Amino acid sequence: MLIIPNVWSQVSLKLDVSADNKTYALLMKSASSYTGTNALIASSQVTLVVPHGINDKQFLIEGLKSGLTMNWVQNGRVNAPSANPSKDYLFFSFINNTNPTIQFNILANEEIVLFTFVRKSECLGMAVLYDSKHDPYQPPTLNINNSISLVGARGNAYTGNYDALPGVSLSLSSTSICQKESITFVASPSVQGADYLYQFFVDEQPTGNPQKSATFLHTFTDELPGDKSIRAKLFLTSGDGCRRYETSAIKVITLKLKPVAELSTIGNACLLLPVSITANRLTGAGYEWYRNDSLLTEQKERELVVERSGLYAVRLNLEGCRSAKAESRIKGSLASRQTTVAITPDSPQILEGEKVTLLATSNAEVTYKWQPGEGLSNDQLANVIAAPGSTTTYTVLVEDREGCTATSSVTVYVIPRIYIPSAFSPNGDGQNDTWKLINLEHYKKYKIKVWNRWGEIVYESDTDAVGWDGTTGAGVNLKSDAYAYSIETPYFIYRGALTIIR
């Protein structure tokens, strides 16, 4: 009668290496005893993982010897598969097809040597028994597995490896992350207390050199969105490099597109409100609008109507990835509230050396700035006193609380004073023959009168372009004497005495 063991009556394997770091032994141990027909192993397959090498530097073996009259053979190898290019895979198998069949008792917890071999090549690192359940690399195109087909177990009795080298697991702070953001990788060895080194990879590209810390903070900068493989590699190195060991764990995360926000540009001039500003179009994105850093909770469309001045910003949100803000400062007012300014008086004229009061009037609460400031009593008041030395155009700039500005200009015309000679000699010698008033051409209106000592008007003119030649209106030459004059202008009346010398 065939005895069926319970589910715990299964076997595990171990690859052992001797002190010379060359001789390897594949060992088997069962949790339960098998005897007779139940102990018959119909077939077996084992995969070893070794460091990848090239040509004569490959991991090569010799002296393959089977235990207990079994006939193990190396029936193949695959070098550097694309899923794990740093490793080579060696395949060993046993088929119990001899006559009579090979049969031996299997005692519980007793180690049985299945086969041994010697490494004949240069030392590249340790050979490791493949773990069908936990090894992160399981290339779909390769028949990689371990199996012990035991009659008493009704099939493959292999459950794993005992006294196995440490494995490593990988945990991530997130399985989905946005571009330009950071993620934490944490590697956890299955056996604590050893002196491990760790190295992390993104899409098989190292993020840095091997390190003692099992934690690494990685920031995605220029990577394109999509699925990204994250690998944590654990290194265990003894004093002898032949016992150098490494293992890895892999996870996949999704890197999501981080949107970029853009705002239509409308400039910083004072605008007639309302105006519309528009964010860039991005399919599937949501829009967050802000005014002066306060979220406008009701505004969620791509376009925003602005009715008040302020600093406006938009942020795009795509699948939980939020863009940086795009900002635009809007200055403006409604038509009924646009800021204006005017200056009185309009086009004032003053005599050289005199002053005039300029008054700027605005319809809003504003600040004032006059330009140029020279010749003004104060350049930041509405009411200023101007005393320019020559004709000058003054401009006042006003700015309201919203930042909108308005300007107005006025020209102060400075009329130079008239230079009046005190004597002249109309004797025909070509020198000082006329009484010529200097700067008279700057006066649009004037009236000149000259009296003799008896109070009689001897000369009168309002168009004295060439000067007075010392004759009366009838053309009579006046004699040498002292005379009185007056010159009436819109700004000043000049009075004095002049002498005719003949």
C-alpha cells in the first residue's frame, strides 16, 4: 500500500561551498522520512546562479560527481539574460530511467549529497542555488526552476532552500509619484546583523555607489513619465572575494507627468477692468486659481474673469500632480473708477525770477511724484511752488492704491526780463544810434512811452522791433537831454530815465 505523507513532508535544498572556495555540494533534506517506493526520485532539475563572465573568465565547473549512484548532468547554461544581465544560469538534471531504477531511503532531517563539482575557472564570486519562489528574476523565456519529483509526495516535493543566504526585500514610500518629486527606497535583509552594502537602481541605472545605509532618497528630475523599475541590490563580501554575494529585489512604480502652468500675458499697464486671463490647455487637468495667495474656491475653469487688481496665479492638477504656480499681476479699475489727474493753471507764464503755484487734482486717493524736481518746493505733494530758471515742462505721476497710475504735464513759460539801455547817441556814426530794448521779442504785448522834462509824450509804440531813433512822431530830432520812460507788459511795468546824447 502507498503511504501519502502530509503536506509538511517535503524536501529542501542547499548549495554548500567548502573552505577552499572551489568545491561545491548540492545537499537535500526532507522534513519526513521516505522508504521503499515512496522514496523513489523520478526526476530532478536544479538551477545555479553564478556571476556573469566572458570567454575564459566564465564561471566554469569540472569534476561533476553524483551521490548515491544518481547520474546528474549539466544540461545547459544561459549567459546574461536580458532580465538579469549580471548573472549566468547553470542547469543540472537527473532522470531516473535506469534498469533497475535508482532507489534509496530518505530519512527525516538527514542531509543527502545529490552531487558535487569543482570550480575550475577564475573566482568571480559565489554560486547561488536558485530560489524558484523568491528570486526576483524569472525570465519568461527560460525554464528556470528547481524540482524534486518524489513518488511519495505525488509530484514536485521541493519547497525551497534551507540555510539560504540572505535575501532582500524592497519597500517604497509610494508606488505612484510625480515628476520632480522624491521617493524613499528602503531595503530590508532577511537576515540581520551582517555587514551589508546596498545599491539602488532606477530602470537599471545606478542612483549612486554602494552604501552602508539601507535607505535612499531619490528625486525624479528629467525622467519621462511611465512605469519605472526600482531595484535594491544587497552585497555581502567576506575577506575572500570568492564569497562575494549579491541579491536583488525589484518593484515597479508609476512616474506621473507633472504639469506646467502658463498664463496668458496681458502686461502690467493699468487696465480697464474686467479682463480675462487664460491658462494653458492640458487634457484631463483641473485648474486652481488664486488671488493674492488666497484660493478662489469657486473658480475651476481654464479662463478667469478679473474684476479687481491683484496678484493672480493658476496651478494645474493632473492625476494628483500639481504644477508650480504661474503668476500675473493685474493692475486696473472699472471704467467708472479709473484714476485721472489734471494740473492747474494751464500753461502759466512767469517773469524770470518769479514763482507760480501748480496744483495737481486727482479723482482718487493717490501719491504724487513730480518730474523734474529741480525748481520745485516739493516733488511729492499735490500743491507745489515752481520757480524754474527757464521754460520747463513739469509732469506729475500719480499712483492709486491698486497700483494704477496716471500722468499730466504742464509747461511753465519763463519770460526773460527786458534789458533797458540808460542812454544812446543818435548821431549817425553807426554806434548806439537807437534805443534798443533787449528781450522785447519775448513779450506778445507791451506799450512804450517816453516823456520830456515838461511831461510831453515824445515817443509812443507797441511794435518797437528795430528800436527808437530819438525823433518825434513828426520826425523831429530831439535834443540832448534827459527823458522819462515807461514800458508796460502783462507781467511788469518798467519805469526809469534815459539820456539822449548828440
